[in-house]
Amino acid sequence: MIPYRDFYYPLNVFMHILTAEEGEVRYLHYGLFERPDEPIATAQERSTALLLSRLPPPPARLLDVGVGLGTTLARLQRLGYDAEGITPDEKQAAMGRGQVARFEDWNGAPYDVLLFQESSQYIDAEALFARARELAPRVIVLDEFSLGDGPLHPLDGFLRAASSNGFRVVEDIDLSAQAAPTVDYFRIRLPKYRDALIADLGLTDAQVDELIAGGEDYRDRYHSGRYSYRLLDFVR
């Protein structure tokens, strides 16, 4: 049985490619590359290390919003943090040992820090910071944003939502150049795995073509500066 077969599209596609290329899937998030040809696992670990470097020392109380496969949550707990993880996706919760819940509805005890590693883009910005205001004095976000058109959160709107709820930015690092090779990693491998994706995941040729075209569009948006990948640290 393929453990990620029932993950929602296109996550199941990315997990399929990572498993075939790397032998395992530890993370679902972008990597931060120092060289375009370095292993994606190294780049993904660099991203997580950057996030961890911004945390207060254990046993701070943390909420990992969008737990993914649970790799980061398990690491936080091993480090001695009082850490919980939530996700609205039942399959990710089962694999990552998180609780099934929407952040907007979460009523956990107060936290020292809320972590959003590529999960803030799925939550309305105003709703995110309104809920965050009730839960923690600090929010750390590692995610991609729009600086022009596109479906991602516009960066300026995200910052306004934070400010209107009493949060201010204490750190803003543009990581776009380091994150962009992640798009190319999958873009150049999709044609290679076309037949396997169709056979193993039940995709159609049209869906594979759509992913390839989407990868080209994403690449162009990063290269033209319309998309940006950032570390944002907010306090109130």
C-alpha cells in the first residue's frame, strides 16, 4: 500500500516524487538551498533549522499550526518543548500525530509562540491574527506571499492584518532566492514520473500536464519577483 495515495492532490504527487528520488518523505515544506544541486533533504532541514533558531529555549509552550507529517513537532517534543500540533486534514493528523482542528476554532491553553510553516496561506489573514491575539504574544511565519497578482496572501495585506490585531514585525527575511529551487526540483522531475503517477496515484495525463504548466508559472512568478518566500516574526 502506498501510504500517501489518499493524501489530497497535489501533495500526494510531491510525496510520490520525493519517495522515488530520496527514499523517504520527512517534510512537505520548501527547502532553502545554498546550491541548486544540493539534496532537497539538506535544503529542507536548513529551513527547519532556521525556524528552530528563532524559538525561545525549552520548555516554552508552542503550537505547530499545520503539523504536516509531524517531523517538526516530534523534534520539538524531543528537544523538551511543550509542543502541540493541529491540522484540519485527518490524514496528516494521523501520520503526524497532530490533533484534527482548524486554527480559527482552536481553544487551547495560552502559548508562548505560534508556528506557521507554510500553513498561514490556507487561513484568512484577519482570522489568523484575530485568533492568534487570544492564544500567544508571538507568531512566527515561514511561508510564501504574493507581491503582485496570484492566489497567495498579498504580503502587504498580511502585514496589515497583523498590525490591526496588535502585532508588529520584529524580523522579516526575504528567502525567495533560496526557496525558489524547490519549484525547479519538482518541475524537472514531473515528466520523468508521468507514467508512475498515472499508474500509482490514478492521475490523468491532463493533471500531470497541469502540474507541469503550474510549475512553469510558479517558477516565473518567483523569478519575476511576484512571489516571495519569507520568515516573519511578530510580537504584541
